[in-house]
Amino acid sequence: MPQILIGKGEQPCFLDTRYANRHGLIAGATGTGKTVTLQIMAEGFSSLGVPVLLADIKGDLAGLAIAGQDNQTLKERAKALGDESYQHQAYPVVFWDLFGRDGHPVRATITDLGPLLLSRLLGLNATQDSVLSLLFKVAKDQNLLLLNLKDLQSLLIYAAEHTQDLSKNYGAISKQSIGIIQRGLLALESEGAGQLFGEPALAIEDLFQTTLEGRGQINILAADKLFQKPKLYATFLLWLLTQLQETLPEQGDQERPKLAFFFDEAHLLFDDAPKALLEKIEQVVRLIRSKGVGVYFITQNPMDVPESILGQLGNRVQHALRAFTPKDQKAVKVAAETFRQNPRLDVATTITELAVGEALISTLMEGGIPAPVERAKVVPPRSRMGTISPEERQTIMARSPYLARYATGIDRPSAHEMLSYKAAESVPPETDAFGGILEKAAKSAMSAASSELGRKVGRELIRGILGRLTKGR
């Protein structure tokens, strides 16, 4: 059966890929080895043909793309822990970046994100959230495409100018709430988040690729800058999870998962999240298992994860916790109680004594039953531990199959253009929005012409375009 060796104590500690879609938790204080554990698990999944998606907050997971340097100490440690085939190697990595600097641009449309996640991103209250949801309904009813921020901004302007008419069909729409949403969008745009919204949108199937040798693609989201905007970071990763849950077909339990999804700094997902959003997260985590996706939360403290979600995390790796304060002591107790007890271990005491590179490990065994917790040394990674140079990153990006597909943004006619022409009454009744766009382009060319002949040609061009459109209808 396919397994990933995580470490070894008195017994080897394997992650059985049959149960890898039962989710997991990697926890521990800063500097105790969580990132290395994540790295070796990503390597293991990739080697077994399972694609991986993870966020690289500190930049050191980019080392997965480069083979580690020859190190006799690491070889001896790996052999002592039961990894007889240990050798340094690189893994198939694709870099992604919301800001398009350290990876291929990642885009989503406003419609894809939806009102619930956008409301979280803008920090709206319940009243403002309801207004935003109404505006999405207005856009749907009037066939207005919401692709980027300017589309939503134009819709807000339209709603502010037509509150009375819209309120008759959709309920009260407050101009004050519209103003707050507008200010939130301006703040979002000033932070550079506007680059997230648009086309071409990320095709989810591009995250599920394997190499000709059968190794899973490791998708690394460059998040060192994104992490400085915690709400944007958490909202984007939750959107990705939601997209996976909504688009993937049911497959039940298989020999190996379809994708391993690592959510680093998981506490950001739950901090200040309203009840509706927490319910959405719990639902996604519960349902995505049957789609073949294993979600692994990485955080300092298990208490960062709500109990309703913590109870769904069957595979656990707990690095050291410190017990300096009463709050720390409570966290140690909670962490100890989540494991299936081992009579040979005082788990609560052991958690505070673990060295760097050691962990308490309990994964699901035959029948999906948690194995007794084991104190283990974690095996070393085969790829580079640490960052890569900008030149190395650019070389990897240059040979990516997605370079041409996502490099250039597309700005097709959408809500902004349609509402602009409607407001200016520049579209004759017998033409559609596309005709209005062509008319505007022709008028611009005509006004730019410096001669009478240029203006005459421009007028004839407009008449010809509109005549053909009207005849076609």
C-alpha cells in the first residue's frame, strides 16, 4: 500500500495514503520543525503521484524545486530512521503569485469569489453584507458580468443612482452601505489586491497535473508578500478550497488522494470570522474529503482550530509547545488530549520536551483508526532546505507549461462597459452592448482625425457598423 514515512520512534510512523483525504494537522511552536515536516510530506505525496498545493510564507519551501546538497549527516539520519532509498533530488514545482511577481499570476473573477468571501475580505457587517448580496443578484438578473474591481465599482455607482427603483424589486438598499463598500474596494485596490480579480481566471485542473514519470506537481503559492495582508491570504485560500469542493466529482475513498492541500498559518482563516463563514469552512472541510482532497492545517497551537474542524483532522504531527503561561499550559493539555494515548508516554510532559526535528505523531491505521501516539524523529527532506535565488526561480518559471496561458490579462466587455454606455445613453435601442463598444471606438478614431476627410471616414465607419449590426438582428 502507498505510504509516506514521516519519522520513527519505537515504531516507524507512516501516513497511509488511503486515509490521507481524512485531513491532518501539523502544529508546534515557532522553530520546532513544522516547515520541514510539511516539506517531507509534500515530497512524499509528489513521489506517489499526488499533486500538492501549498503556500510559501517564508520563501523556504521554494527549495522543493532544487535538489538538496550532498550531506552525509542527513543520509545517516535517514538511514537510521528507515529511509534506505534516501537520495537528494528536486521535485516538479510550479510557482504561483497573486501579484504576478514570483510566480504565474493567479486570478479569479468577482463572481467566482462571491458575496460571502468578498464581504469577509472587505470587513463588512451583516447589513452591508446583505446589500452586497443584493447587488450580486441585480448583476445576475441584468446579465452584468462581474469580472474585476471596476465592474463592481460601476455596479455600486449604478445602485447608488437607482436606489429607489432597485428597492422596489430587491428590498431596501442603503446609500450609506453602498458608500462603505465603495471605500472598502478603494482600500483593497490600494493594497494591490485588484490584480487578483480578472481573467484569465485560474483553471482548477491546472493544479492537478503529473509529470511523465508519474510524479505529482507541487504548486507553490508565493505568499511572503501576500501574508502581510492576512484577510486576503486567508480568503484566497478558502476560495481555492471552495472551488475544489464545488467543481470536483465525488470519488470516495481511493488508494491515494487526488490533491494534498496545505494551509499554513491556519489561524488566519478563523480569526474574527463571522458565524456564517465558519459554517461554510466546516462544510467545505467535511465535504471535500469525498472529492479526494486532503486538507492539512499548519498552525502553532491546536486551539487555533475550532473544535468542529479539529475533530475532522485524523492525521496529526505535533511538534514542541512551550508552557510558560497558564494559556500555554492549557494549549499543551488540549494538544495531549487529542491523541490516542500510548501507555509508554506521558504525552502532556513529552510535548514540552521535544527537540527540534522531533514530534508526536499519530496517523490513521487500518480501518481509519488513529494509531497510538508515537514520539519520533522526523526524516530529513530530499530537496533543498531553504530559499532559492531569484535566478533559479526565473529559470523554473521560464520552463513552466503555464507561462503563456497566464502571463497576459484579458479585459473583455463586462458590467463596467455596459453600465458606462447605459449611463451615457450612447447605445441606440437597436444595438447591443457590443455594438456600443464598436461605436465608441469608431467615434474615438474620428475625433482623433485632424482632417475633414478623417471625420467623414469615421462617420461612414459608424454607419456601416451599426447598419450591419441592425441588419443581423
